Amino acid sequence: MRKLFVSIIACIAGTLSMSAVEDNTVEIVFNGNTASVTIANNISSFVTNLSNGSSHVKLVQSESFNGVDANADNEDGEIIYVLSGNTSDGEFFLEGAFKCSLELAGVSITNPSGPAINIQNGKRISVSVKKGTTSNLTDGANADHNGAFHSKGHTKFKGKGTLNIA
């Protein structure tokens, strides 16, 4: 009985650690017509998920989030959005008022009706294409914003991965 109890606890702990994300992180995993969004506990009151499981992910970052020192040029305290998985009918839409980081970790997003990534945030957006991964972004015609990657703010790209944009 004790071995069974220990095994159950180990399974539960493994499940919990797999679904948890690091502080200041939002993980988005696309899977066909759905996407799972996991928000770290320490920032859950500052990020609202309006997508309800849809592959058209819409996140709004609260204007009351004050984890970023606007006078310092660092990434500490920023919210990090990590994208992975595949969708042939989806998008990543982010609205906010603070600098943030976007990590492309082997994500493929096609949005037939607009940008694959649409960031409505007038601040600096650091985009990291993770080493050893290939990410693909494809946009659709007749959208409000032309291009597979649209950002209202200043984007800074880095990383040693591959990013294909069509």
C-alpha cells in the first residue's frame, strides 16, 4: 500500500511540475485548432487570457503590471511569452503597455485572415528565436495589418534558431 501511495504522489508531482512555468512566464502551446496557455502564478493577476482554448490566442497585459523598471535596460521583471507547437488557423495577439520578451521555440503559426503574431504594445519587444529550433509564421490577405509579424513597438530580434516568414 505504501508503494502505491508513493507512486501516486510521484505521478501527481510529475504532472504538476510539467504544467508549471517559471516566474514571469506565459507558455502558449498551439495544437491544431486549440492552444493551451499557462500563466505563472506570480503574474496571473497581470495577464488575462481571452482566447478560451482557441488557436487564436489573445492576451492582455494589465497596465498595472509594474515589474519592469522603465529606466533600466534589462530583462529582469519582464513577462516572457514562450510560443511552441503548430496551427494552420491561429494567431498570437498581445496587448500591453510594458516591455516584454517573446520566445519562439519551434512554433508554426498560419493565420489565414491576418498576422500570425500581432503585438499591440508600443514598447520594446525582444524576440528570441531559440537555438536548434525552426519557427514559421504565415499571414493571410486582406488584414488590417500586412505581414506575418506585426508589432506596434520596437522589435529587437536575437537567437540562433531559424525563423521563416511568408
